Amino acid sequence: MSPSDSFDDLRDLYQEVILDHGRRPRHAIRLAEFDTTAKGDNPMCGDRVQVWVKFADDSIGRVGFEARGCAISVASADLMAETVQGRSKTDTRALFAAFRDMARTGTCPVCDPSLAEPIERLAPLSGVHEYPTRVKCATLPWHALIAALDGAKEASSE
């Protein structure tokens, strides 16, 4: 097996993960009880997302979302919801910064070691860096989450 075969296998696996979470999101639910919510809209491609957050003490207890858009946007929202549960607001912000860098560059060169495991779970979305217009699709749910944590009601994909 050549290195390019291994890379192709990894790319295929990542694509399968994105398609699976895009078609069958596990966290696509409007939470009946929540502490904060925010909407995100990317008018350039039509992606829309709303996130609901329920806190548990000083951490994120649960995240639910509704999303309309491409598989990348929906998969990103689903993987985000899965990954941030149990994290503090500060850790979630750091994770978003690392994820945004990964989405833009394909790597996470300055990742905090404590973020290694969650970034690995988000790695299937690292390929969006090859398609700059898709970076906003992947980061939109995160912008909505951060807006919710900040008490804002809306976020953009900027």
C-alpha cells in the first residue's frame, strides 16, 4: 500500500463520516429545556442553523440543533454538539478556535494537548480547507454556539 493509497482511504473515511452525520444527525433536536439559543445564517449558500444549549453546573450539559443546509453544515453541527458536551465555556471557545484553524488550514499546528481528542473527532471536517467557500459551512454552527454562549441571538458565518 502506497502512502497515497492510505491518504485516499482516510479521505474516503472522512467523507463517509460527514455523509453519515449529515444524513442522520444524532443531536438534531430542539431542546425542550434550554438556557440559551442562537441562530446562524450563511446567506451566500443558504445554510441556516439554530442551536440550543442547556448548562449543567459550569459546563455545557447538552446541545441540540436544527439545521437546513449542506451535509458539511449539518455534519459540523452534529459533531460540534457531540464534542462540546461536558466542556466549559472557556474550553468550548478554545476548541472552536482550534477547529476554525483546522477548517481553514487542514491542520491544527498550535493545538493545546487537552484538545487533541476532540479535534481528532472533528478531523473529518479538516478537508474543507481545500474548498474555501465550504469553510463557512463548517464553521457556521460554531459561530451560532459561541453567539449563544455570549447571549447573542444571531451569528453569521464570518
